[in-house]
Amino acid sequence: MTGFGHDLGPLDTRPLFRPLNRELVGLLESVNAADWERPTLAGSWKVRDVAAHILDGCLRRIAAGRDGYAPPPPFPVHSPQDLTRFVNGLNGLGTAYASRLSPRLLIDLLRIAGEWLADLFERLPLHERALWAVGWAGEMESENWMDIGRDYTEQWHHQMQIRDAVGEPRLLVPHWMEPLLGIALRAVPVAYANLAAPAGTVVTLEVFGPTSGTWSIARDESRWRLISGRPQHPDALLRMATDDVWRVLFNAVHSPGLMHRLAVEGDWHLARPLLNARSVIV
């Protein structure tokens, strides 16, 4: 119908969890005591808080997915705002508890929990119903491949927050970034859901750098669709570097100089929702 590209299909990110966790453990083993106290892109969290959050996320996922243990929320969850409040509360409790743990203990626990998490995901059938729906992608029910992919984007982007804080290179090559973008960009149709435009309107995202590629959000008669590739003349074109696209999608838009590095051609009004797409609960 669009004459270019194709809809994004399922992705299997399960093989990435073990090597990604080893990258994290190696990174944390290389930093010094002062680095653990450095501020990060994750709001008020320091490096040690982000590391603790990754550990807490692993343990909570293992408890729920492997052991069937997921305590109910302390209040009814009826809206996205309720869900955000619930998740933020869990995150705060996890990082607060970990404040009593030494860096060495955090590293040891991350090494073990990361392996357990990979074990769990590798046993899950990709196309069965997931434990949780990926709400930021607009899904009321998800298959395991999407829920696992969501967890990959969480593990990856929090590690990048640490790397950014301590001045270590980000993992931006296609091995890591292509599956990351293949999952994370599914937040884009949600960002465009309320934007009215004629059928046939196309907005293209062009990523350049260590990982490059193009994706488009195209309007048909009833909805916006995310498609790989681009037409020759989109109605709007947003260009950003590999090391910037993750900052937008994972709510680090306050990164110094980010907005000045982005380039928009065509209708700015059409490109704006792309800058508001978030592949996290906010």
C-alpha cells in the first residue's frame, strides 16, 4: 500500500542477554569508587542507583516469570498514570534497598542474576502470551518476543546511562542497535495516534553513525503504521545520530546539545510526535 519498505515483524533478542550482561559486569569492574557516585541521565540516580535498578529489574522478573511470585499492587491500577505510579514505587524501593550493598556485592549479584534472567528467557516460547503487555507500544496483550525485547531495551539503555556517566563508549554497533531499534521504535505509532493527517502522509526517521537505517511512520485510511525504509520524498524527515536516537526514545532529551544536533526537513509539525515517542513508561 505504501510502495516502500515493510511492517516490522517479530524479533528474537534472547541471545543478547548473556553477552550484554557480561558487558555490564566488565564495565562495573573497571570503574573506580568515584565513578559509582557520578550523576547519570536517569534523573536523580547516580551510577550505583542505575546498577541497582538493573539488578532489581532482573530479580523481579525472575521472581515473576520463573517462580510465579508477583505481589499485587498496593492500590488499584486502572490507568497509565496508576501504572506509572506503581512502577516508580517499585523502582524506588529497589534502589533504596540496594543502597546498603557494596559495589562488589552489586557486581556479584548482577553477574548471577543476569545469567538467571537469560536462562528464563531462553526457555520461553516466543509466540505464547507474555506475562505483561508492553503498554508503551500500545499493546493490551503481548507475545513473549515483544515482552522479552522490552526487557532487552531496558537492560541496554540503563547500561548506556552508566557508560555515558563514566565516559565509556556506548554499544552502538548494529549487533546491539538493530534489535534495540527494532523493538523500541514500536512506540512511534502510539506517539502519532492523535495526529490527524491525510492518508498517504509519511514521516521518516533517518539514523546515521555506527548503526544506520531508515524507518517511516505512514498514515493509511485508519491509522499510523511503522514501516522499515523510506519513500523518496517523505512529508517530513528527521535525522539523528545513533548516539542520539536512544536518548530520545529513552527519555534522556536533556542530554547536552541533543536538540541542536537534530535536523528536520519538511513539515516540523509532522516530525514533532517522533521526538515525543518514548519506549519506556513515563
